[in-house]
Amino acid sequence: MAARSTPTAPQLRIWRDFIETVAAMQGELGRRLQDESDLSPADYSVLLALSDQSGHELRSSELAATIGWERSRVSHHLGRMERRGLIRRDDCATDNRGAVVVLTDEGSAAFRRANVPHLRAIRELFIDRLDDEQLQMVDGITRALKKGA
């Protein structure tokens, strides 16, 4: 017997619940981040990626790949962040076509100020709502989903 080609009604309900829950949590985390630190979730993603690098810098193409954005989106967003003093773009010494995105002292300070309230919100909205067994199940589920992506 051939496998069913479309999800069942219960499977679709689970899918919708999953997508709606993730969107609601992302929205609440984004609102809190903006309210508490004046950083958007996009700002935070860029600052996190740069903070994780030794020297706090990445080529713009590497930054795009790291955060999963199209290069044009990164370029436009970096322009806004640069005007706010959070990052700067330097010419790449090894390739005159590229730019290196550097975390500024102001950007580093903004990231540090945002971290504690953001991590507190993650704990409140996600971690504290699940027991250890449920957290391990979520870990297994996300690993399985990443394999197929």
C-alpha cells in the first residue's frame, strides 16, 4: 500500500499548533527585546553573530550565511545598524569587492545590555514551561527536523 501523500487532519492540527506557537513566542520575545533594549530581533541576530567571532568581525557574505539571510537583506540592515553606531563596515584587506562587518564598542555594549533581559524572557517563555523530559524531547525533535532541512 502506498504512503498517504497528504497529511491527515490530526497531523495538520499539530503542524498548525507548532507554527502558531513558534510565531507567538518569537513575537513576544521580539516585543520584549525591543521594549527592554531598543534592539530588534534582527539587530540582536547580527550582534550575536559578531559577538561569537574572535575579533568580533565577519565578512558580510559570511554574516549572511551565519544568520541565514539573503545578502541584500543583510546589506540594507547593516546600513541601518551602521547609522546607529552598532557596527561599522571596513574594506576587506584580502578582497576589494567585499566588506568586513565589525562590532563597535557601542554595539557590544548594546548587546550586553540586551542579553540578561532577553535570556530571562527565553527562560520565562520557554524553559520554565517545560520539564526536563519535555526539553529533551524538544531537543530530539529539533535535531530531527534540522536533518531534513
